Amino acid sequence: GENVEQHPSTLSVQEGDSAVIKCTYSDSASNYFPWYKQELGKRPQLIIDIRSNVGEKKDQRIAVTLNKTAKHFSLHITETQPEDSAVYFCAAKAGGTSYGKLTFGQGTILTVHP
Amino acid sequence: DAGVIQSPRHEVTEMGQEVTLRCKPISGHDYLFWYRQTMMRGLELLIYFNNNVPIDDSGMPEDRFSAKMPNASFSTLKIQPSEPRDSAVYFCASTPRVVGGYTFGSGTRLTVV
């Protein structure tokens, strides 16, 4: 089945700096890659996603890039703010008979210091 | 729309007791997923349904776990008998299509003592 590795496990930045979180996946048939933000005690919430026919997608301060050849994708947050502090999860949707099923990375704890 | 609704929000039970978690997906969402979240194992998919039919239950830990979806607006996850290692946050999520983001419920925090 699909395997998603996420790095780093923790990331600490100063307010205003950029943050980058990277994920790799194993199933070359995967075609959908969402990112979720989970604040303490809350539910994961979708913040951005990308499909395999697109290399980059941007939404205000966040962007995601995808390299299908290398099977990795990244989340970029610019001009970080304290409210960006949360756990971020990447995920990949496998193809074939596992359609519809998302496999999540282990998460990155992002801390933005004022 | 009220989103994905889970109940209860918190459940504390004694080892050996039966636990039932409930989920109401967003109306019109054909896919429903049950995930378990722990610090050690992260977000694990337990089972998912498409149009009320179980599609993949390979993540269900063992026979003590069972899930049903009797209709499009209701699903249950049952643990019988419960054990302390089942303590986790259980999330239900739904989506209207195969390729698309999930909407998660608020989760049920289960503590088995």
C-alpha cells in the first residue's frame, strides 16, 4: 500500500520567516495530495491540495509543489504568523483499488515565535 | 451545513466494556471514513464506506472492532470488549467524491481505564 513520509517532525521559526515541510510517497499511481492543519484539540482541516497534473498551487501565504518524478511534495508557508502554529499533515491518495483512501504522514509540529 | 457530527465528544469507560461511537456525515457525501489518532501511530485509517458499503476494512485492528453504516446519514464504530490500548481520538470524515479533501468531524476522545 501507500506509504507517506513527512519531515521534519518539528519546526520552529520566527514570525515573518518562511516554513517548508516536505513529504515523499511510495505509490506512483497516487494522484491527489492534500495538506491538513490541526490545532491543539481540534479536527484536521484542509488548507490546500494539489492534483498530479499540476506542479504548483498557491493560496495567499501558502503554496504546495509537487514533483511526480521524485515522488515528493512540499508545503511552503511565507510570512509566518503565530496563528500558523499547529500540526500539519500531508497525505496522498493511492490509485488503483485503494481509490478514495488517504494515507497521512506522521505530522509536523510548527511553532511560530512572535 | 452542520458539518460532520460525531458523538460523544468524550467517552471514558472501563476495560471490557462495549463502546459505540457515532457519526453523521455531511448530506450528499458518498464516502465516509473512520480514522484513529494517537501520538505514536498518527492518523490511521480504520475503515471506509462508499454509498453505505464497506470498501476497505484492512485497517481495523482486530475482531473487537466493527463498523456499520445502515443508511447514508449514520455510521457507528463499535469496540467490544474495549482495552486500554484503544484509548485514542477517533475521527469520522466524509467527502462527496473520490478525489477531494475530507471534512473531519470533531472527534471522540476515548479513554479506556
